[in-house]
Amino acid sequence: MDLLKQIEYLVVRGHIDATSRYPKDLEGEPGVQEKVSDALNSGFTPQDILMKGLICGMGIVGEKYEKNEIFVPEMLFSAKAMKRGLNQIRPMLVGDVSVHVGTVILGTVQGDMHDIGKNLVGMMLEGAGFDVIDLGINTPVSKFVDTARQYPEAVLGMSALLTVTMKNMKTVIDTLRSSGLKNRVMIGGAPVTQAFADEIGAEGYSLNANQAVSLAKQLLSA
Amino acid sequence: MFQKMRKPNFERLDITLRNGKADAIPLIELGIHPDIKKEIMGKPVITVREDIEFMRSLCYDFLKVQPRIDLELNRKKAEDESKATDRSWSSEHDSLVYDWESFEAYPFPKREDIDYSRLEEAGKLIPDDMGIIGQYGDIYTTVWETMGFETFSMLMYEEPELVAEMFRRIGDVIFSMFESMAQMDFVKVLWYSDDIAYSSGLMVHPDFLREHFFPWLKKIGDLASKRDIPFIYHSDGVLYDVMDDILACGVTALHPLEPISMDIGELKERYGHRIALCGGIDVDQLARANTDTIRELTRKYIRIAGENGGWAAGSSNSITEYLKTENYLTMIETVLKEGGR
């Protein structure tokens, strides 16, 4: 198996480095960190390591998650492994437009403190090469709008756990539009449906973190 | 309010929770927010006596009562701008137990901290035509909330014995509540609630649940089985991958059947002969739709789930403070009018 395939495999398995105890059968074996170093030392470009190793690995992770072959804990390990590798090559990629997929602003709406789902979406987007600006939980409308103004090309993603808080998504969209901002908006969360997205004028709805990646790509290219 | 339409009859609920066909479709809820109760009754509903009066007035055949203990230690508050709600949220990052040292230092609740006084009072006050449901839950939820979900996820694999010990500690205290409730003759149903799934699937691998969670559910199911009383299990989310496990634990009725997660028709077809179903009427619709839509939705559930018994009517989670009271009452009225036989 060549080095890039090994990196892809280790991201899928969520094996961060040689000291990681997960997964058990790889304990003591080199992880993503060591293999990314090996790849750099062997002359692979950071771009290839990112696109053909780390991102391909997270793509497989997303598919497995969607098929319920893996669950949130396993996905967290994969995301951490991916991030470890990404941090190693990030300084070499600064300013390289060829690897910039796009930017997504993410946040859980005002009044809502729930963020496992949002964080998974963020991890999957980063895993697919997006720059993610995470505004966190309980995000005021003004913070969404100010950030959207700062990044007019970015997709804006909102998450909500409850019917009562998801109403705040509409307020954000209305404020964006009345401010003349054209950022495309995608939404998700337990009570959110495609019908609700249509009703409030969101351009996209995603059922899970993996679908959010293809949706963000679609919204950026539309 | 609706007393003239139907008299309480606990047998109706009992038969239904055993997947039988009673004289009419009973009503059920895991929780009804105090603000909604207050709006309906025109006064706060606080005491056990007031709660019985409230439940009777809406034609429920039961009163659900919990033992009291403080397990919500790792929670934070959010101010909800759209409606001033003092809602608490489980922490997904902050970890109170993250290694053996913090485990040893953690002030775990003890069996002797549990307060059963409300249950005992309810036992004395409950009218003969109503029954008491003894309810508690959250072994799994308390473990992950105490550790924070991300830390819990990591430690599942990196310190499995620590996670196992957390389940033993928390499980022991919560199970003891069910042991005590099962010994109370006036408790006629046990109800365990603990969310293990999202609308997209289980939160963790089913094998993990089989090792750490289902053994507790089975122990509680055994208590209900020994008393020959119904046993309801509540979990949000898609449960198909563990339905056989749930059934093997002696669960006689499943709640709350979120429509975004599991379709009522599919559930009835695949599992309707093995387990009773409770709830299902979309909280989102109860919050946002009009009364005509709710009437039609309730009719649909009566037709699909209720006609042959084995369905107790109610919301797909609980009656939250943000849903429309008129919709809640319309759901009840439709069941009372059209759910008789």
C-alpha cells in the first residue's frame, strides 16, 4: 500500500499517532502523524497528502457514518486523526488556492446550546477541504450577519435542536436578505426538515454531516 | 375539561400497554410542561392532588410520578431570546469525570439520596379508576453527560474500564429506584426513559449498548415482568437496529415514535404484533400547525396505529411549553371523540 493509501486507511480507522490506543489492533503502530511525516520526507506534496490521503479518508468515513457502519465516537477519532495530519501540512498550504474548496460559516442558533451535530458537520467539512468558521453555540443573529458580511462568498450553516429555537433560523435569513447579503444558507438539526428549509428560504437542508459536505459543494457551485 | 366525554379507566391503559385492544384508545405523555398545565387549569399545578385533578380533567387514566434525585450536574443554562425559557442543556464538552482521579473525586449520588415522598403521597391519593406509572431513566445519558460526549466517546476506547465503572455506579443508583418502585403495589406500570439514538441512527455502536446499557434495561424489565405489569421504554431516534434487543429486555411498549425517525406505519407493520406503541404525534406540528392539521394528523394515527389496539395516543416527545395549547387540546379531543370503539 503506498503512503497516501496508508494515510487514507489510518484516517478511516481513526488512528492518530503511534501512542494512540484506538483502534486496539493498531495500538503501537504508526498513525496518521507518522505517515504524513513519512510522506513529506518521501517527497509527496502537501497537496497530494491532503487531497489523496486525508480528504479521501474522511470521504470514506462519511459514507460509513451514513450507512450506520460507524457511529459518532469512531467518527470523532477519524476527525482527530485527519486534523492531526492537516495541522502538519497546513503551514505549507497557506495561500495555495488550488486546495481551497470554499468557506462555511457554522453556528448553532440563538437560545440553543446543542452542538454535537454542528461539530460533526464542521469536522466533515474540514475533512473535505473546506475552511470552517465556527461561531459556536447560542449565536446571536448579529454575529451570523456580521460574519457573512465579512465572507460574502461563504456558505452559512445553521443548526438547531428544538422547534422553538429553529425559528431563529428564519430571523437570521430575513436579516441577511434585508441587509443585502447573498450568502447561501444551509440548515440542519433534529427538528429541521426540507419543508422547513423551503418555508424559511434556506437554499439547502441536510439530514446528516456527510450530506452537509455535498450540499455545501453544491451550494458553492450553484 | 373533557370529563364528560370519557371516564378514567386504568384498565384501558393497562390492556393497551400489553398490546391489547381496549374499549378506547388511551392517552399518554411522558411530560406536560407546567406552563401548559397552568394555562389549561387557570392556576399552577404543583401538588400531587392538583396533578391528579389535571390528569383526570384531560381524561388520562394515570398519573406518572418520579422519585427525586439530583443527577443533572453537568448542565448549563441558555437564555432563549424567542421565549424566556430557563432550559437546561447537557454539556457536550465539559467533563466532570475524565480519568480515574476525577472519578474517585466525583460526588456520585447514593441510593439514600433518593426521595420517594411524592410517589408515596400519590399512592395514597390516586383514585381507584387511575393507576400510577413509576418513571425514571437516563443511565446512559447521565454517564455521557457527566463525562461530556466527546470525552465519553474517546474514553469508550481509551479507558473502557473507566466507562464501564461509570455505568456500574450510575446504573446501580437508578436501578435501585426501579427496585423500590416495583415494590410499591400502587405502581402499576414502570417507565424507563433514556435517549440512545438520533434521527439519523444510534448514538454509539449497538455492541457498546449491548455491553453497557441493555443489561440494565433487562434488569428493569425483569422487575416489571416479575410483577406482571407493563414496561414502557422511551428513546428518541431511529431504533430499528436494536429493536430485537429492546424486545428481549421485556419492554411491552415503545415511546415516543418521532415521525422524523421512524414511520408509524412501518413500525406497526414490522413490530406491531410484538410491542405496543405510544405517542408519535409530531411535536413540531403541535407547535406550528393549525388545529385542522392536528385533527387530521390524529385521525391518521388512530387509523394506522389505533384501530386494532396496541397504541396509546400522545405527542412524539412531550408537551413542551412552546407548542400551541389549542393543538394539544385538539389532539386529545380528537382521540376522545374518534378513538372509542
